[in-house]
Amino acid sequence: MTPLDLVVGPTGLRFMNRHFACNIGRGGVTDNKREGDGATPRGQHRIVGMLYRPDRIAKPTDWAVPIGYGDLWSDDPNHEDYNLMVRAPYPHSHETLRRADPLYDLVLILDWNWPYAVKGRGSAIFIHQWRRPVYPTEGCVALSRRDLHWIAPRISYQSRVYIL
């Protein structure tokens, strides 16, 4: 591990020799992630994308992709697009990326069960803004808006996410 890695442990997230409060899934951390279990998958993960709401925030990095109307994330383990970004109309189970609340104004996409997803092994594992401190996610890692916006432009190609 290096200072450019994001390390999530029992006391929060460490990045660039700084400590940040964070939330994890309501199901805790698991070695056996399953769709809908609310758990955050333990292990080393790559950051494979960054999404942002261009109507709400400035582009955080040159490689960030804007979230548009109709952008969704498939969480239907029975569909071929499981754990991939898809577009509306999409009749299968999915998450809306362009949300009314600010949770997905800035999203780091982790490579959990991606790009060749195993059906039922979990989808949409992101780092995003929290609802409030000490409020669990559905399996993601969540940070305060201020901390997420500080971290995002400092991530490098070499950065990894370690969930301990």
C-alpha cells in the first residue's frame, strides 16, 4: 500500500497520510458479497471510473464522465448488463445515477464484480457522498461531500482501494 491508495478500515479511510470518516454497508464488510446483502466487499479494488453531475459540480478531473439524464446502473443479476452502466429506458432492475439527492453528485466506480460480472455477486459498489455521518450504505463506501471532493482530484492511475 502507498499514500496514493485509499485504505478503508475500522476507524475510517486513509488517503495521502490523512484520515477521513467514512461509512460502509449496513451488512458490514464481507468476503462473500451477494446482491442485496448490504455488505461492503473486502479486498483490493481498482478505481475504474469517475462520474459527476455537471449541473451541480465542476468536472473534478479530466477523466471524469458526466452523469446524464437516463444514466442508470443495472443491478439485475438475471440480465446480461448486470453491474454495468445502462441507459433508460431499461425495464430491468437498476439504480438511477442522476438522483434528486446529492449522493451520486460525484461517484468513484470500483471494479468489484466488473467488467465480467458473476450473477448475484453484487453490483454498483461505489465511493460516493454519504447521507449523514454514521449512516450505513447498501454496500458502498461513503464520505462527507467535502472529503470526497478533496480526494477525487488527487486520485492517480496507481491508486487502489483496500477494504480491510
